[in-house]
Amino acid sequence: MAYEKIWANDPKLNKTELKKLEKDGLEVLKDIPYYAENGFSSIPKEEWDSFKWAGLYLQRPKKDGYFMMRVKVPTGILSFDQLVTLAQISKDYGRSIFDITTRQAIQFHWLTIENIPDIFHRLSHVGLSTTGACGDIPRNIIGNPLAGIDRDEVLDTRPIVKQVSDFFQNNEDFSNLPRKFKMSINANIYNAGNAEINDCAFIPAAKVIKGERKVGFHLKVGGGLSSAPKLAQLVDIFILPEQVLEVAKGVTTIFRDFGYREKRHRARLKFLVEDWGVEKFKDTLLKYTGPLEGAGEDLTNGWNAGYFYGVYPQKQAGLHYVGINIPLGRLHADDVLELARVAKLYGDGEVRTCGTQNIIIANVPTENIEALLNEKLFEKYPLKPPQFTGYAVSCTGTEFCNLALTETKERMKRIALFLDQELSIDVPVRMHMTGCPNSCGQRQIADLGLQGVLMRNKEKKMVQAFEIYVGGTLLNNGEINHKLKGKIAGEHLPNVLKQFLEYFRDTKQPKETFYEY
Ligand code: SF4
């Protein structure tokens, strides 16, 4: 090992930590060919968790031996070949389910261990990987889905994202972190990288250095959701584009060496940042990076919440991007192939995934727009979606997830459809559903967050229910939404939401939203 594991002799390490010391998570990659040849029964139960480092989770119920696979898509950029490869994998092995996650990644379900080597082979052929998509390791880097084509970005983050992503890929110096580590690199002025909910976020900034105005980044650290949500805090430094990798390494090293390894639920970077404070964090970081300038001018100017519906000009003259709605981020593989065909016929085949589980088709010349918009695909995946379906987000839930308390994806889809039929409001209402406190559906930043719980009903039967939270945003440094009293049984949720939204519509000021802007 190139570095010393300074925590190795801590007597309070949790069980997962002891296991990681014995065998690094990435080692599972070497075992997978053997397991694939010998079948699911050849995998020892105690090895199941280490599959996460390869981007694989056993789906619910674990004993059936089917895997969920997450493919990393740094800041959501996919070429035609990558999109077609992903669609074909979903069709050949994943019962044609193709899910877009809230971190711009792609998920497959129903895979068997025998399928994995061929899938890895196909992915690597087009430059994609699952390694580090899950596990205690730097995860998929999120950011501006419009990177490089965006009229609202202060610089093109694509080369920086590639550099940082490549550095951490399969890097054994950083494959044993206390928990997952989420990074955002974004230069869009409308906070397209959801900075505040990441462990480490680079946000657009400028500073005059030696008489010259330089554009670069500010840094926020210590954000994260789950049951103890925290918003990332600003560190008083200015980072030039060429310094991003060193800063990312520094932050990750601090987390690796000083992050908590005693209790899993206290192991995220946010707890260390909270205990240290940003001043101490900055002083420690500078020991790794060397001197950096103090913070300059913040260039963030609002929050677009990750929505890009419609046709908009790119920064390249004569080219446009087209934002479409993918209800709850789920597509059939045949529709993905159709999307690829359309993207290639009218553009160059490139698409982008959004944190809102939607898709952007990039690089469409002006003269192709009209013909593109006449394609049948957009009847199913519209540019102007119905109000509630267009702003609904959901995690996986009991359909596949072992930690889920409630069904989510199909339920959220049904509720959004019902609300679209029943009412209309003059502002979008962003609804996020999540099947447990882990909050992969990011309910904390929604106008209306719906968190799955279990409760006893009047007949004392345990039923699926939801807590309702209101007023989340990432505008103006962000605010976590607030819990309303009580829980609503799943079966009553559509009507309760309808009544609640009707009351909001009938009593609100024109253009008033759930958050005071
Ligand atoms: Fe599973 Fe909970 Fe994440 Fe939903 S939020 S996908 S239920 S772990």
C-alpha cells in the first residue's frame, strides 16, 4: 500500500472497517470471474457486501441471487455508442429496465452473476465503468449536464471532471474511505450540480489575481442527506481549474484519514466537518494542497433545480439542446434505442442525464429541430410534461431495494398521474419520494418530500405510510424541508396530497411557491 492506514489500530473500528482492513473492497473485481463461472452459490455470504465496490448490490430478496448494477456516468454525458451499449445490456440481461438515478448514473436490475463479465467487457469497450459506483469510495461525480454546451456556464468542466474521475477510478489509495464520498463539479451559474448536498462540491467563482480576473471555483464541504441531513458549507479558498484535482485529493485524503470509522451512521464527511468547523478543515486542507488564494466572487446566481425542459440554444452557434421528461427516470430498453436513433439522426447522438432523472439531447442543428420535434418518441417522453409528472422524482423502493420500507417508483408515478388529472397550479411543485431515510430520492430538497415509513393503522396492522416534508430548496445556500405532523397511510396519500395542494392553490399569492424566494 502506498499510504499508511493510520486508523488500523483503533480498537473501536466497526465490523465493516475490520473487514475492509482484511480485504480491500476493490479486490472483489478479481473474484468476480470465478463466481461467474461457478454460480451464485459459490459466493460466500460474507462477500455479498463487497460487491458494492464493483457497482453491484443484491436486489431484494437477496437469496434469489439477482443483482442491481449501477453504471457511473460522470456529470451525465453519454455518447451514442455508450447509450446503445447500455440499452443493449438492459435488453439482453436486465429485463429491459433502464433507470436514471438522482446522481446521473444508470441502473440495471435482474442481472445474474453469470452475466457480469460480459457486461463489464461491453462497458469497458465504450469507456464506461461500474467500479466505485457504490461502496465506501469516491462515487460518480455529478455536475452540470450541459457542461461544454451551456450558455450559463463560466467554464467547460468536462476536462476537469475527466481528470478527477480518472484519478479516483480503481485507485487503491482511496478505495477504503469511512463511507461513500460524493463529489460535484459544476460551473453553471444556476447550481446545476446541487452543490449543498454533496460531501465536496466545486462551484463557479472568480477572483482578481495580480490584476487579472480569473475564473475558477469555490469549495463547499460536508453536505449529505439521509436521516441527519446537512448542507455543505463554504471553505474560504479560491481554486483555479488546474488546482481542482489537488483540492479533490486533499479533501478525500482528510476524509480517509480523519473520518469516523466507529459508527457507520456517523461516518460521512459531514460529521467531521461539523465537529471541526470549516476553519480547521481549511487549515488542514492547505497542508495537503499548499497555499491557495482566499475566496473571491461567488458566481452562483440561483438554482435551476436540475430541470431543462424544452429547446434552447447552446453556446455553439447554430446548435441546440432539447430537454425531455422521463417519468420517474425509467425507460424501456427499446425506448432507449429509439432515443439513441433520434439523437443520432438529428444531432450527433450525444445525450445527457439529469439529476432529476430526465434526459437532454445535445448538439441538434437549428435546421433539424422541426423534424426532431415531430418524432413519436416525444409523445411518450414530452418536452412539456404534465405538471406533476414532470416534476416527480423517486428512488427505487421495495421493488428492488433491500433497505426500502415502502414501494416508491410506481406509486409516485400513479400519484403524479392522478394529480395531473385532478388539479393544476400556477407554479411547478417538485415532489420527491424516498422509500426509507437513506433518501436516494433526495426528499430533503423537494417542495414536497415524501418519506416512506411503516406504521400501525387503526386495525393495528403494519402498513406502508409516508411522512410529508415541505419547503426544501438549494437556492441561496439551501434549506432542508420541514416535516409536517403525522404520517399518512399509502392508500390515503393521493387524496391527502390532492387536498393539501388544493388548499395551497386556493390560499397562496400569485407565483408563491413552497419556499420563500
Ligand atoms: Fe432504497 Fe432507501 Fe435508497 Fe430508496 S432511499 S433506494 S428505499 S436505500
